[in-house]
Amino acid sequence: MKSLIHKSIAVFMAGVVLFTTMSFAVDIHYCGDTLVDFSFTQQVDSCGMEEMPTVANCENSSITEKSCCKDQQFIKQGKDDLKISFEQLSLQQQIFVASLTYSYISIFEGTESNVVPFVAYPPPFIERDVQVLHQTFLI
């Protein structure tokens, strides 16, 4: 159960890092107040209303009607400053990281000789077999 919780937290944290560093854009096309199309990967398809010629007002020929269509684009920029360089650390922090790395690596170094500390000592002399005396046997 504990390993399942650790694995799920690790997957969740990896997803958080992925989604905070990822950038994406959403293109949306509205015709009036109606959503016509949206896209994550390419330009949106239009409804064809913006190709229609704008009609000039009869009273004033210099004023033209606005198109009812509009395009919106939402851009989410990712973060690129997650990696702190080693030069930005203070001297004490650099010493701590170097000593931690050295001590961590030295944990996994093996010994050169196989020392058995009890080789010179003989096993104790057994006067009686205690299991047979008390008749306790492991089955």
C-alpha cells in the first residue's frame, strides 16, 4: 500500500512539472455569440461570414458595418527557469552540495579485503544437546 502511494505521488509530481513547463495555445472562432470552432494545433475553421462583402450604410456611405465574427487566441506560456545553475548558489551551498555528493558516492564503494572477524575463535564446546534433552524439535 505504501509503495502504491509513493508511486502515485511520483506520477502526480511528474505531471505537475510537465504541465507547468509546457506551453500551448487555443484558437477560438466566434460568429456572433456562438462558438463555431476551436483548435489546439492549427488555425480554426471560419464560418464564412467574414468573406461576405460589408454593406455600406445608405445614409452615410463612409460608415460600414462591423463583421459579427471574431477570433480569439489564448496562449499559456510555460516556465523555463526551473533549473537553477550551480553558479547562483552561495559558497556554503556549493560546499554542502559537494560534500553531500562525495559522501553519497562513498557509501557504495566496496571494501578491498574480506575480513572475517571470528575466524581465529573456535566454536563453543557443546556438553549436551539441549534440543534432545528438552525434546523440542522444529518441524
